[in-house]
Amino acid sequence: MSKKILVVEDNEKNKVLVRDILTYYGYEVLEAGNGEEGIRKARESHPDLILMDIQLPVMDGIAAGAILKHDPLTEKIKIIALTSFAMKGDREKILDAGFDAYIPKPIDTRKIPVVIKEMLG
């Protein structure tokens, strides 16, 4: 059975790139365009992993990730931040917010499958 990955991303080009990579590696892909929709879809579909952009409309990824990590329904789901925030201290801030890993943008198409495989065990 293929693992389900929820991609929470508002940029269409990034969404297509990530979807293509994940489907190539055999993952089932679910998508959300903002933080609020990401929370709803995570609660409904219980994905194995969430890839969450940080700069999102409606609700940013940090807030959405914190809500998911404090919800008994979703607290065990691994969340990887996908973000262009790559300044000194950003990585620590994101990991301190409860994210399990951090992938900087632009997305390294060779690195993302490796990080996902590690996260899924």
C-alpha cells in the first residue's frame, strides 16, 4: 500500500514539481492550497506525512503546523517544512515550532525523496 503525503503549497509550479516527484516514487498525493485547508485535509485523510510551505494564504505554515502538532488526531504525523526562509535562525525557528524536518527552496529534486524516505522510516 502506498504512503499518503499531503502537500500544503499555494504556488502552482512548486505544487506540480512536488506532485511529480512524489508520484514518480509511488506515493499517493493529496493537496491543499492554504494552512486552513491543510489542517482540514490532514484531519480527514490522516496522511503518513505532510509537506508544508511556510508562506501560505489564510493561515501560514507555522500556525497550521502548530495546530496539527497539538491535535490528538494529527500530532503523530510527521511534518516537513518546504520554505524559502533560509536565513540564519529560520531552520531552528521552524524546527522549534514542531516541524520534523526542513527542506529549503528552491527544492532539490534529488534531496526531497531521501528526506521523505527517512521521515517515513
